[in-house]
Amino acid sequence: MIKLTTENTQRAIERCKQLRPKVRFVADRTFSVISANNDNSYTVRFDVRGNEKFGECECKASEKAMICYHIIAAATVNIYRQSLKRQTA
């Protein structure tokens, strides 16, 4: 898993805004992201340890410890889902 920080996510955020991939909820903190470039689907998972947030994707960029736009797309949905959970709790 790759630690998510403001510094290492900026480039992927811009790419995600451009490509706007589709995200599907799979399970708690697990998402399927359909590539904006083809029909490939990548599983993205998140974890929180203390105050640190981590993410992983099955794509080649993530294998090289890079933050990909798939992680950012799924993170956007994850943040929204987590905020809804807090509101109903």
C-alpha cells in the first residue's frame, strides 16, 4: 500500500479530472475503477492506520509505488461514502 499525501497525489488528481473514470463500490474501502483509456478494470483498496491514509491499485503505475488516477477516483467516492456513514451514525 502507498501512503497518500497532498504532495504525491497532485499529478494524479489533475489526470483524474481530465479522464473522469467510472468507479463502482465493491465492499467497504474497496472499489472497481474502469480505465478511461480502455475497458480495463482495476481494484482499488484503502486503509487507514492512525492518521495516515493508504491506497493500492492493481495497475502498472501503482506496482511502481506511484499514485494513479484510479486511486484518486476511488478515493473521491470513498471520502463521500465515509462522510455519509459519519452523518448517519
